[in-house]
Amino acid sequence: MGINANKHLNFRTDYTNNHIRLDRNTIITNELAEYINYAFNPKLDLAFFVQWNSLDDFLLGNFRLHWIPKLGSDLYVVYNRGYNRLESFRFSEPNVSSGAAKLIWRFVF
């Protein structure tokens, strides 16, 4: 399900249920994901992504900044946080925390 709040902001929610039967076992998983995108203009946007998986009881959050300074060039900045076992969830103590940046610059000769 998705909602475009206005020309800059949109939301999307995904839910997946898997019911897998094997010879002797049955596995049931639930996955919930939320996407939030905000475009300041066609060259600058923020994206937030949060996903929870019931099989691993794992919550993952992702933040991405995308900037196009000129056509053919891009800057991406990404930060991820992940949490195991939500019954002991503490926002200040993620199990996974990583970030990356990528710059693509187009040179014209």
C-alpha cells in the first residue's frame, strides 16, 4: 500500500507472510516494511526504510541521502542500524551499525 501525501512526500508499506511446509516442519514468517521518501527537488531526496522479520526477530533501519549536483554526477550517503531480539530493544545499542558514502563525478573532456 502506498500514499503520495504531496508532490514531495510518499509512504509505502509492505507486508509479506510466508507459510512453508516441508516434510516434517512448517515455517511461518512475517515481514513488515515501511518506506518513506521525501524529495526536496528533483536533485535532492531523502529515503528512510525500516523492516522487521519475525523469523529472526530482526529490525533493520536505513537512511539514504541522494544528491545530484549536476547531470551525470551523484552523491549517496547511507546509514544502517539493526537490532536483534526486540524484547530487549534499546535504540542506543544497535547490533549492526554501518555507513557508507559514494560519489560519482562525471568529467567531460
